[in-house]
Amino acid sequence: MSLAGKVALVTGGAQGIGRAAVQSLLKSSAKVAVVDLNKTVGEQCQNQLEAEFGEGRSTFIQCDVTHGDALRDAFQRTVDQFGRLDIVINNAGINNEKNWEKTIQVNLTSVIKGTYLALEHMSKEYGKEGGTIINVSSMAGNRWERGGSRIRQGPFIGPRASS
């Protein structure tokens, strides 16, 4: 499937699942904004992507997704550079049980904010052409692991109880 002419933004895009998504999008001819908190890893990722896929196909934007203005700026910078936005992958995530509030900010609140920003930039209701939003989450909440925290069971219980 060709994504030629399409533009994607991937949070948490410099490593792990996000990096794999970025590479897949680039292989399918999309242009990609790699949004990540880690500047060193992000710049290394960008250099490797340019070497593999050529200059001008991707850009690195350092961003703490928990800061709404910074996230909004990342979306706008993507549109300013590439002229449009068609695909958003909200992938940034952490696992920090000691600072659960930060975990909620990254894993939940930033995904909601990212989804609304994507709608502003892609929704037909806003005069755009539409697009695709993919929200990535962990399967850690779906199973109990020996030595794991009981808090990991929480995400499993809620959706099951409501279905």
C-alpha cells in the first residue's frame, strides 16, 4: 500500500514500537514527523532515517507530550513543514508506578489531547480531507504477571466490566 503524498505524526517515534511505525510509514512513501521527548535518541533516529530514506522525508520534533502547548506546536510544525497531516499515531507511553500521575498524563491525557489535535488538523468538520488516528496502548493491563503490580489489572477490569 502506498502512502505517497500522505503525512504522519508519531509520538514516541524515536524508539521501540513508534520507531517501527515510523520506518513502516517511510517504506510506504509517507513523510513523517518523529515526535519524542529524548533529544539525543531523536536526533540519532533522524540521522539514521535520513541515511536510509533520504533527506526531507522525516523530521524530528522534541516534545514533552504532557505539555499541551508543546504538543500543539508539534502538530503545527508538522503541518508547516509538510503542508498537511493525514495520519496520527499517539504512541508515547511510560511505565512509572512511583509517579502514577505522570503515567496518567503521558499514557492517557496526552493521547486524548493528541486525538483532539489530530481532529483539528484532519477532520472534514474542519474543512480538511479526513485522516487516520491510531492510539497505541500496552497489553500489560490484560494479564497478571508474577511480581507485577496489582495496579496493572486496573485497565483490564474497567473495559471488561463495561462490555
